[in-house]
Amino acid sequence: MSKYDSMTDEQYFAAEDEFMEKYNAPQCKPIEVLDLIMRREFAEAILRGEKKVEIRQGSEHYMNRLTDKNVEAWMTEHRDAEGMDMEAFNEFMCATRSVLKIHFHDYNNSWFLDVTCIDNNLIPIIKKTVKNLQKRYDCHEFDELLEELERDHAEERPIFYYFAIGEILDTNLKTKPQKDAKVTEETEKTQNKEEKAKSEEGKTGRRPPLNFKELGILPGAKLMFRNNPEVQVEVVNDREVKYLDKVYKLTPLTQILLNTRKPLQPSPYWIYQLHSLKDIYNEKYK
């Protein structure tokens, strides 16, 4: 436990100011408005108050947009400097730029949603960071992933950016009605059973092959390999991805990464913006 964990806000900010002044440390330049593409259903969830945090992978694309290069260079130069207070350094120094506002929209700019951002950072998926998001923002989007990583005793942890959403500033979207509060628990159970049955039926039905564009995943998007978070691929067209400068169909690439020739369904092994590709597909064709 860090000594900073037990400080009051006043003590913490005073300690931060003292560190920054002592070492003449630079501060990140904030981003006035961050432009982000989002699926419409998530924007509507924000409007209904159901979604309070937006998540993005800690990919090279987002790091280039959100990292203050001057602060990053200072950190690299002073990290091992003689006399550096490393506990304070690790606590207060961060090269991630603060985001003041976010402009969400789709690829065609047919709708938009402008919000304030009250907090953002780059975090690893470990107990401390996930519990912090749960406590501060009632965010549970990492719960299942953390449980799986803990169960597998994974040493390498994926990193993600989170953006805590504040006030809604402007939009041309209309919210869909919320679920009827009178729906009973028994009715919900029945509905869940029916949905599960449809899902099982769909496994043997004639659902279309996986098409990234149809799922709202366009060229340039990054997919993360569930079994190794450091493996990421770039979508290049409706059905292919690029990995190590070579283009693959998703199924053979998954077989290569798993070292198997057995027939398989690749979608459970890939994650897009924290959501399983399988779940995105099932949601589209349920």
C-alpha cells in the first residue's frame, strides 16, 4: 500500500505540487475535444444514463493521440536520475493527456453526441484499477476480463484507456425508451431462456459469415487476441486482417496462433473495444 493511498485530497494535491515544483516536472497539455467513433447503441446508452465510462484499447493508434511526447521524453530522461523520489515519480508522473470534451459520432457522421470528460487514463487490467473504476463510476465492463485473467494467473495484462463521461452537451440523437420497470424477475428469466434458445438455434441456422463491416468494424480497427493481449491485428477489409505485415483470414490466423489444425470458430478468441467478437456477432444476428 502506497503512503499516498491514506492521504486526504488536500494532502495528496499538496504532495503532487511539491513534487512537480521540486523536479520542475512538465505537465501534459490537455486535449480540448477528442474525436471518437462509437456504435450508436453505446451512445444511446450514455443518453439513458446506463453507460458512464467509454473504453478503448491501449493500441498504438490511441497512444499516439493521447500521449504528450514532451512529458514522455522528460519521464524517460529522469526516471533513473540520481536522487529521484521514485515512489512520487510513479504516483504523479503520467504522459497521458487529459481530455476535456469528447465528440462521439459514427463513421458517416449521421449522428453525434458531445459530452464532457471528467477523468481519463491508461490502466492495466488488475484488481486495483478495476475496483477503482467500480467504486468511482460503477463501471463493470472489465469484470469478466479481470476474472478470466485472474483465473488463468496471467502475468501479462492488457492495457486500456478509460474515459469517465460527465455532462451531455449536445446531440441529435433521440433516446430509446428504457426497459419497462414493471417487468418481473420471472419474466426476465423467461426472456433470457428464450434468447438463449434462439442463440443455440442460431448456431445451426443459416446465419451469414463474419463480416467486419456489417458488425460496424471498419478498416483500421484493432482486434486483440484473447489468449495473448499483446497480439493485435488490424482490420484491412470486410473479411481480412493484417498481422506482422501479412494479410490473413481470421480463421487460419487463429489456428496459427493456437498452433492447431482443428476446425474452429475464431470469433470467441478476439476482442474489439472490450467486447468479444462472438458477442458482437450474436448481438447483430440474434
